[in-house]
Amino acid sequence: MSGAGRRIGVAVSVLALAAGGGLWLSRIPIATHVIDRELAAKGVAARYRIDDLGLGRQRLTNVVIGDPAHPDLTADWVETQIDLGLSGPRLVAVRAGHVRIAARLREGRVLLGAIDRLLPPPSGGPFALPSLNVAVEQARIALDTRYGAVAMLLSGKGKLDDGFRGQLRAQAPSLTLPGCRVEGLAAAVNLRVTASAPRLAGPVNAAGLACGATAARAVATDLDIGLSPALDRWFGRAQVAAGRVATGGARLDRLAGTIRFRGDADRTTGTADLTLAGAAAEAGRSGATRLAGQWRLSGGRATLAGRLEAAQVALSPAWRARIAAAGRGAAGSPVAPLLAGMTEDAARAAGNMRVGADLALATGTPTLLTIERADLRAATGAQATLDSGAITIGHPAGVQLDGRMAIGGGGLPSATVRLAQPAPGAPVSGTAVIQPYARGGAALSLTPVRFTTGGGGATRITTRATLSGPLAGGRVDGLRVPVAALWDRRGRLAVNPACTPLAFDRLAVSSLRLEAATLTLCPTSRALVEVADGRLSGSARLGTVRLAGAIGGSPLRLDSSGGTLALVDRGFALRDVVALIGAPGRVTRIAAGTLDGRLTGAGAAGTFAAGGGQVANVPLVMSAGDGKWTFDGRALALTGTLRVADAADPARFQPMTARDVAFSLKGDAIRATGALIEPTTGTAVATVAIDHALSRGAGQARLTVPGITFTKTFQPELLTRVTYGVIADVQGMVSGQGDIRWDAKGVSSTGSFTTPGMNLAAAFGPVEGLAGTIRFTDLLGLVSAPDQVATVASINPGIAVTDGRIVYRLLPDLRVRVDAGRWPFAGGTLTLDPTVLDFDAERTRRLTFRVQGMEAGKFLQQFDFSNLNATGTFDGVLPMIFDDSGGRIEGGRLIARPGGGSIAYLGELTEKDLGFWGNLAFQSLRSLTYRSLDVQMDGPLAGEMVTGVRFTGIRQGQGAKSNFLLRRLTRLPIQFNITIRAPFRGLIDSAASFYDPQRLVKRNLQALIDEQNRKTGVQPPASENVP
């Protein structure tokens, strides 16, 4: 090179060096100018300081981007490294110290404020991490979201597309998401990039998570997520755990599991394997539970197919108690052992079960849950399975049932149910085959249960049930009833809408046995049984009932003209009920015009009206009964009032009212008690107690008369017609007791009744002081033992007799045999000859009284004849006859004993009283003696008695005046024959006339004188000629 050339070269070099040095010295202002111009072009406010600017390295400090008061980014320093190559400068590394970034999340995008204006626009190509070395000591990002604030801390270094390693920590005190709330969110995720594919791994925890009624505590998630280089594909897993999850009234304990996934924006699939240590709710609890299956997200729809298994599943004690109690509601019915056993076994099975099901869930439209196979197995051996087909629950389509289900084991009835439904909402048809089920002495068999649903949603069910089992202390065998049920879409169930025959082979309750019979039940409303809105109702009309059987070993016939039955209150009403119990000849009859009642847990109870009947051979017919009845499964009891009448015809006693009646039928024993009341006066007459053994057809009745007092208003004819026309005006009291016994041989009765003293009026005269005890050997027939004794203070058939004693005996057919009757009578005795009196009103009764040793003086003293004195002793007989026309004496006769007697008047009489002739006659006849005196009597006691008096051997007695005429007369054989016609009770006055000369002269002397003037004879016209 020439020298000039060298100088020029040197000069250019010096100039270039000078120029380059000048540029280097001015690099920072130039860079600042360039940066400021670029920030200004982007509209970004920024503040920074360039601490170092080299050919490949730049360092900025105190960097602030955005509003200085609220910057979007701050950094204490930032370094960049640029590689100057043939293609131009290229950023190859960025390093930063402590960085703070304020970001916002809006509409799914992260907004960085002024920083967004510095970022290059999207290229439109797939995302790719830059080949850039990054080192960040600490970047704090404050992410503001509408759900809550999130604070993040990022650090790391390495090449972004391969080899970056970093850590991201995030915290959110509270996030309120749509429908959920997260408390105490904390994440610590490790970031790693390999071959442009990012991977995140680390825990994401929350103190609490609440979504609606579901809340979880101590939620922990361990994430491991891998992304494709373009971030359009992902894979990984999440280990999830929660200490406790509560949803509604349920609680899930220690949720744990693994969720694996792989996919892209169009489709993501994976598996889930979740477990629970246990779960509990008001309805029950479970032990270890697992859900494992495959899931998929595609096209906005999620699906899950897997299996759910749970061990130690149990309903709560309260629910198990409800299940067990449901079977006790039918206590006393034939199905009670079946329901009780089935519900008790179901309750026991529900205490420990293992449940498994194959599930398929698909969200979206429609949402479907399909159960393809399911099984439930209890520790007791009970199980239920769905082993073919499926149950699909869809929204809004509804349910589709198509499959085979089976239950059985553990004491439960075995059944197989086949269901067919071509599509949701289409008719469902099926058949349930239920095996015969027996439990606790009860048995149920059903013909195949066929059911179908119509287009309107109503389900029709048909079968025929045959049932045997206990019934209210007894048993029914072979109870058969067809079942035709309709279950409509509103949930109403109607069973047997038409008349239904109900038959049974045998029915027994306590000692009651009914033979095979068929009853017809007709609904009174829509159906015999209805269930609507959880309420049970239904009623039936019962047709004519004719039942036969036995009770207590005795034949039974039970009839009713019909009635009604109500299901809702278990009530019933029967009409014209008649029960005939016992063999012919000793039938007990119980009847009621109406019988109302209601079944109870203990049996049944109700009321009856127009009741009546007769217990076997007890001669008491009951009617017009009203009262209450109960049946406790062992005994039938009736209480109330009724009318009691004599079964005999004609009746031996008048109908009476029975109060406080208590009737019971237990086993084969009947017992009845009550108080007999005379209905017109309300007078208590007797109490009665009846006991009867149906098996033996034997029993007894006791009638107790504590004391009946007869008064003017309460007379025997109110109690019995037997005394009508025989006695009247009864006053006094009767007490006693009677016993009636009966058996297959017949009826017997005894009794004893006493009166301490009774006054009455009889056909033969008033009776006073009748007293004694009568012992009956046949009370019903009014037959007594021999030698019954009654004492009588006074009987007055016209002549009073006192202090009598009668020995008698009552004979059948209302007859009385008088063996003896004896009274002291005027110094002698009055006796009654043995006789039989028939007290039938149409019969003639005869009494023959005999007089022995009657003294005339004492006889006159009985009648207080103080002016008369008589002597003489009489014997005689007084035959009396009583019939429907009254009483009378036929052939009565009193004869003075040999020796005669005398009659004398003790008073004084003057001429003034009778006149001369009368006084003469009186003084001559005031004292007479007779040799014989004969009195004959015939005629009615209550009418005109014809009495013939015959005197012979008459002489003047001491104190009588004598004259020529009288002395001549007394030497004549004079006989007086006198006939007296007067009432029997007027004879006393006639006797006074005979014995009182005053009366005799006054009434008869003038007639005798007149008669003497007409005739030459000296005897009166009534006498016979005396030779």
C-alpha cells in the first residue's frame, strides 16, 4: 500500500474509532430515547433506569410500568441478553429480580393492564413456548377476580421450551364462585418444561369448600398435569382427599381417590377411583364406599360408566324401627305374622348390607342415569338383584323399566319380577312370581301378579290371594279373595272396584269355629280399598250372611241380613244378627236388631240395639236389649239393659226390666248377671246370675230376692198372674233365693222363700199374719218339698179363727196339697181335712173344715155378746167350695153334743119395752134349755146363705117366769125347725137373735100369735109334723 493510502486508512480508522467511541459513550441516551419513543407509541407510561447496556446484555433497574400510583408491573431489576447474529438481534435470555404484577381476570382472560399493549399481537399459529432462557428470583402476581383476590408467587429458571424449572405458589383467602365458596385456598405447584411440553405437579388445598348444601373441610388435591407444546392437549392425574363432606343431612368421611385424565379441547377421557371411609345421614349410614369407572367429556356432555360399591350400609335405628313397626299395624289379622316377620327381617337386613351397582351417567340433554346390574346383600342372607335389563332414569323423558329383579333370603319372601317397557313413558307390563310365604303360623300364596300401565299412567294389577293365619286370638284358613287393583297416575290406588267374593275354609276365634263359607263384599264407593294422598279408605256392603260352625264344642249358627264394613276406621254395622248356640233342645240364642262396632288393636268393641235371646234351657226370654259389647280376642262381653220374660206359656211371671246386665262368653263358658226390676213401679225384685257351659250344655242360674215389700201400689199380680183371683190386698215382705240347673238330662230348680208376716185377702176371707218358709224342689214348676208349714195369725171367713198352723205341699200344675190345718176355736179346734187345691182359675177348689169341741159360751164371747150366756159343746163340718163364681158352703153342719145346753138372757126388760104380751113372752123365754141343737148351712159366703136350725127338748131354764100356758107348752114334744136366709156374715146377727130373747120376741112373737089364731097346730110353718 502507498503511504497516502496508509494515511487515508489510518485517518478513516481513527475517525471510525472516534465515531464508534462517541456512539458507545452516547448509547444509554440513545437507548433511552428509543425505549421512550416505543413506550410513547404504545401509550404506555413507564419509568426505569438503564444501569448497563452492552452489545449483548442490558440491565434495567427500578422499572415501573403503568400508572405510578397503581403500577401494573414493578421490578427492582431486569436483565436481557440479545444474540447478534446474521439475521439480526435475537432475545435469548431474560432475568429479573423481585417483580410485582397486578393482573385481572375478566371473561376468562387475564388482563395485565399497560403490559398488554407491549405484547406482540397473536401470530395466528399454534402456541409455542419461546426458546428463551428465563430466570426469575421472585415474581408476585396479584390476580384480581370477581370471585375474589388470588395472590401468586412465581420463581424459577431455565429455558422456557426445554429445561425450565420453577415453583408457583398461590393463595386465596376466600373465593365466591357461582354456586360455590372456597375458603383458604393454597397451592404449591412445581413447573417443569421438557421438549416444549409443560408439566405442573403439586398440592392444591382448601380449608373449606361449600357448594349449595354440600360443604367439605380440609380439601386436598395433589395435581400432576402434563400439557402438549401447543397447550392443546393434556393428561395427568389428581389425587383428591377431604376430611369431611356434608351435603344436606348427609356426612361423608375421608373422601379420597385418584382421577386420571387425557384429552384435548374436543374430548377428554379418564378414570376415577374414589373411596369414602364412611357416610352417615338421618336415614342411615355406610362404611367403606368406592366408585370406580371411566368418564368422558365431549361436546359439552359428561358421561360416567362405573361401579358403585358400599359396605356396612345400614338404615338408621329410627328407620329400622319404623320398618319393624309397619308390620305391627295389622296385629290380630291373618297377615300379622307375615307382615311382622317380613318387616322385622327387613329391618334386621337393613342393619348391615353390601350394595353394588353398575352405573352409567350421562349429562346434557337428556340427562340419563342407567342402572344395568345391581345387587344388595345383607348379613342376614337377604338379597335383592337386578341381573338383566336396566332401569333408566332420564330427564325430561322419565323412567324406563326393562329387566328382571329378584329378592329373597334372610326370611324375606322370594319373588321374581319381570318388567318390560319399550321406551320411557310407554306402557309397562310385567309379571311378579311370588313364592308361597309362611311365617309364624301364617301362610300367603299369590297367583302370578300381572300388571300393566296404560298410556295415561294408570297401572292395573291382578292376582288371587290365598291366606291362612291367626285372627284376633283365633285363626282363619284358606281365606281366598281375588285382587283387581288400579293405580292411577296421581298415586291413587283402588282395589276391587266391583263386588268381590271372599271365601274361607275354616275360621276359629277362641272357642269359635266356623265352617267353610263365602261372603260377598260390594264397594259403597269407588272400590273396596282406596289409598290416596297417603290416606287409607274404603267401605263395603255385606250381603246376607249364613255361617255355621261350633263354639265351645257346641253347634253354632250365625245369621245376619247384611251390613256395612268401613276400612278407614275398621268399623262395621250389622243388621238382624242371630246366633244360635248349642245342640237341639238346649240352644242358646243371642240376637241383635243392630250391631255396630269397630276393630281395635285388642279386638273389637261397639254397641247393640234391639238385643235379646235365651240362654239354653233357662226359662228367661230376653228382648229389647240395648248396650255395649267388647271382644278382646278371648271373651265376648255385653253390658246394658233388656227386658226379661217367662219362656213358659202361659207365663208364670210378668215381664220385667233387667238393669246392669253383664253378659260374657269366654271359651265355652257363658256368664250373665243383672238386676230384675218391675217396670211399672221401678221396684227392685231380684238379682240373677247365670252360668252356662256350652260344651256340656249344662249350667245354673241363681235368683236372689233380697226382700220384696208388697204395698197397696205394689201387688203380686204385677209380678205373676198366678195369684190373680186367688189373693188380693197383699201387704208384707218376701225374701229368698232360687237356683235353676240344667244339663243334657233336663232342668231342675230349687229355692227357699220366707215371709215374716203377710196380710192378704183371700176368697174365703181376710188373712193376717201369714208367716213361714217354703222350700221348693221344683221352683219352675212351683213344686215344694212335703210338709211345708205356714202359720196364720188370723183367718176370718165369717167367723175369725186365729193362731192357725197349716201343713201343705205345692204340687205341679199350680196345685196345693194341704195335709193339715189346725186352729184353736172357741174352746175346741178347727181343722182342715187333707185336700188338693187347683189354682187354675177355671178349677173348683174344695176345703173341708171340721169343728171339734166348740163351746157355745166361748163362741159367743168371741163376738162380745155380753147379755147372752150359753152352754153346750158342738161338733161339725163345714165343706167349702171355691170356683170362678166365688166361695160357698155345701152341707155345712154343727151339732150339739149329747146333754144339750142352755141359753139365757142376762139383761133386764120391762113392759114399756115390749108391751104386755111381749113382756109376758120374754119373761117366760129368757132362759131355755135344749136337749139337741142342729145347725145346717148351705150357700155362698158372699151371698145369701140358707141356714137351717133345729131345736128339740126345749124347757124353761132358771129365772124364767112360768104360768099355766107355759107349763102346758113345755110338756109338749116341741121341735123348732127354723130356716134363715141371709148373707153368711149376717148369720152372726141371726145367732144373736136366737140367743137374745129381746130380739127374738120383738121380731117373731106377734107372728107366732097370729099364726096360732089361724091354725090349731102349735109348730111353726117351717116345721114338720111331729107325732
